[in-house]
Amino acid sequence: MAADLEPLLDDLAAETTDLSVMVSGAPTQAWSSPTPAAGWTVHDQLSHLWFFDREARRAVEDPAGFSAGLAAIAADPAGYMGRHLDAGRGLGDDLLREFHAERGRLIEVLRSTDPTTRIPWYGPPMSPMSFATARLMETWAHGQDIADAWQVRRTPTDRLRHICHLGVRTRGFSYAIRGEPSPESAATVVLRAPSGDEWSFGPADGVDRVEGPALDFCLVVTQRRHLADVDLRVTGAAEDWLVKAQAFAGAPSLTDESRRGLAAEPT
């Protein structure tokens, strides 16, 4: 295993624990609360994570079988998304237990995966490092949906660095999925970590520049907040990027209107 994959998987486990603590004590009726994702309840948010953890493990353990099914999914993406929610809803009250079990299996599989492996997914194939980062990002982002539904204020951690890194790395992807060329110049991203540290990405003197709280950057690149609703200072072509920013696989999308006016988390 790559030396830096082990702490990343530890961070994924910690992010999983934080989400579990938030949801485990909730009354049964709270699981049916609507979330900012139109038509999705809190139960749906967690079942989404469970389902794609299961698919992620399958992609690692049986890459050929997983890849063989991608064409059928691409032919009917709406139907696939509907069926995946139905699968999670079928778990009922067993969802949290099943989520924990599947997440544990995925983490263990990734711990024993050759770091040079390319794992197939719904977007480009990824290394185990990128794959685990994507699962951490999904956990945090869907956890934010649940927090918003319940009006819970989460305490941000420096695990956000993984999501910031992914957000910067997917700048070109955010344009490619729209059939647009990405900006020629690299963006400069300077962020304030929850711990107070400074995280920098890209050239020090870039014209396309993003500065501000790491939390706000993560909320934007995961499409949990509109750029207009956060405290980021943006110059040059970086504004166009952050309007389109998409740190997750799938068809191009923009921040859902249901998220307009949601207050940014405290920094």
C-alpha cells in the first residue's frame, strides 16, 4: 500500500464515524425529513452512500464485471438512479447497520489494493488514492445534506483538505463534461483550514485566483452552496470555474435551486 493511502483511509473511517454519530440518535420520524436534494429524504441520502459503497467495492473486486454494466447505466441513468434509491429504501431500519458493514468492507478492500491499480468508475478510472478521496468527499457532502435538513451545524475538520485537493484536481473535468475547453492557465487556490493553517494549490502568482475558508470552497465544489452565498474571493476565470465546479462523477449539473439562500457554515 502507498504510505499516504493508509492515513487517507483512516480519515475516511473518521468521516464515517462523524456521520454515524450525527444520525444514530435521531428519532425514526427524522429519517423521513426532506433534504435540499429534491425528492430525497435523510434515509435516501444514507442509502445513496450505502449503495455506491457496494458498487465501489464491486469495482475494486470485479473491475471487468463492473465495467461491463456501465453501458446499460449510461443508456438509462434516470432509471438507474431511481432503482438505486428503491434498493436503499428496501433496507428500512436496517440501513445504518448495512451502511456500516459495507463501508467497513470497502475500506478493508482498499487497504489491500495495489496502489498502481486503476479502478473503473462512472467517470474516468481512478487510483485507489483518488477513489478513497472521492468516497470521503461523498460522505462529507451527503452528510451536509442531512445536516441542512436537520439544521445541524457541523464542526469542520482538516479532513477537508482531501476535498479541497479533489476540487482543484477536477477543474478540468468540470469543463470537459460540458464539452468546453478548460482554461489554459492554472488556478491559484489559497484556503484557510479549520485549524487555521493555510493550504495552497497551484502557482503562487496566478491570475485566476480563489481565496477564503476551505469549508466554503468545499461547499461550492460539491455543489452544496452557491458561490454567491459563501465568503470566497474570486478573480479572473476562477469565477466561471466555481459556477460550474463539480467534484463528483456523473453528468454535468449545477447547484440545485433548493440550496439558494442556505447560510454558509461558520468559519
